[in-house]
Amino acid sequence: MSETTLELVGKDKNVALITIKRAAKRNALSDPLVEELHDRFRNLPKEAKAAVITGDGEHFCAGLDLGELRERDAAEGILHSRRWHAAFENIQFGPVPVIAALKGAVVGGGLELASSTHIRVADKTTFYALPEGSRGIFVGGGGSVRIPRIIGVSKMTDMMLTGRVLNAQEGHDSGISQYLVEPDQLLEKAIALASRVAENAPLTNYSVTHALPRIADQTMTEGFMTESFISAIAQSAPEAKARLRAFLDDKANKVQRPDQSK
Ligand code: 1HE
């Protein structure tokens, strides 16, 4: 693996920090890099209970490596897009929750990559764009499926048709980032969130990342039925019973009021 690194971080060393290392090309996604991400997320170390993905340098990811964009016939184009789908599906529907640490350009395929993660932390240098329209192409990394579910069809349409660039605050207000922090806080915040997520019961994390988006896509009738099955399975796990018992025995944290001063 040459264009990404993986290290175990966090106080319990149970967070896999994956860094895209192509800063000279603004972490643009070449074919080998997409394959590498596919393998990284398929073969996470067993110690990893959550993951963080970020980019080296000042930018998260400048999207598709335009240097590789060449004449592809329709069949090759479909297969190329499907490789991206496979790689990003390993992120969205992999074994552990994934947190993206965003900065600088989150552009084109970079936004598609970010939208396949579960929690996005952005710093104030972040900007978002979908320049596919200006490049004469269309999203191909799952963007038309995932991005409207986050920001809505109308906002994505505007970004693609007019080349509109969202700044960090606009991206945050649109729901792309769930956390917005100062640049020097970015990685620390993402790792702290991942460490917190890693403390949850694994079956809860799996249900949230795998069942929740699928339930949200179902009709209400189907969704209620699926939810009842998932909740029954989750609560029957021995770990759930132990956690409920700990609360009743006054040995677990209570829900804290948010800090109103922030
Ligand atoms: C690249 C790429 C890239 C930079 N492919 N090489 N994505 C885009 O349309 C975004 C194109 N990139 C940019 O708009 C800018 O580069 C940035 C705003 C991301 C960063 O600007 P800046 O001033 O920091 O860097 P730079 O000087 O423009 O670029 C530095 C180098 O990175 C330069 O190469 P060099 O050899 O001349 O040093 C750039 O050519 C290179 N570089 N971005 C290849 N994307 C599955 S479908 C997905 C479809 C898409 O993603 S479309 C969107 C593509």
C-alpha cells in the first residue's frame, strides 16, 4: 500500500486512522488509490472498532484524478464507476463506523468519498464543490445516491449546474459536516469522536451504520417491521443486558445536559 497509511490511534489504540498520501496531487483519486481504499476498509485490523479517514496536506481530496480521465467507452465507464461504488460501499457498509476529517478541497469524488462516511468533521478551511458539470462529466462514485440524502436534490442540482462552491459554514448548515472546528482541532476532534464511538456495543454500531440507512429508505410499514427485529436482536445481546444492568446499578454515565456556554 503506497498511497495511504493506516495507524492505530486513540487512547485504546482501537481507532484506525487512514490517511490519503497524495498531497502533491491534492489527494486526487487515481484508480490504484481507489483500489487501495477498497482493500484498506475490507481488511481493517481486528483491533479497530472505528476508523478516521483524512488527507495529507491542506486538502482532503480533489476528486477523480483528471490525469487518468481518458476516452472510455460506455462499458469501461460503467465498470470504472462500479469500482468506486465497491470501494465506497466498503466504507459505508463496512465493519465499523467511519469518521471523515475534512479540510480544504472536498471536491467531486472527494465529496462522494466523504458522503460514504458516517460522521464528518470539517475544519474552517473546508470547501465543497461538484465540478463534474464544468468538466463535462457526471458523478460516478455514488454521489447522486448519497449526496441528495444529505443535502437534498435541489442543493446538489445547484452545485452541479452552476459550479457553486460551499464554504465550510455553508457545508455545515447544509448538513455535510456534523462538526465544524478550528484547523488545529481537526484530527484531535475526529479521533476523540471515533474513540467515543468505539466504546459502544459493536452490535449497536453495526445496526446504526447498516440498518438505519436501509430503514430510512423503506416504506413506513416495512421500516417499523425491520426496526422491531433489529431492536430485539440488539437488546438480546449479552453486552446490552450488562450495560442496562450497569445503569440500573448506578455504575454507568448519565446523559449530561449540553454545555450551554458553547
Ligand atoms: C490534480 C487534481 C485532480 C489537483 N486530478 N491532478 N476534480 C476537480 O475538478 C478539482 C481539480 N482541482 C482543483 O480545482 C484544485 O487543484 C484544488 C482546488 C483542489 C487545489 O488547488 P491548489 O491551488 O491547492 O493546487 P493546484 O496547483 O491546482 O494543484 C496542485 C497539483 O495537483 C497540480 O499538479 P502539478 O503536477 O501541476 O503540481 C494539479 O494538476 C494536481 N491536481 N487536483 C489530477 N483532480 C467517479 S466520478 C468523480 C468525478 C470527479 O471527481 S470530477 C472533479 C475532479
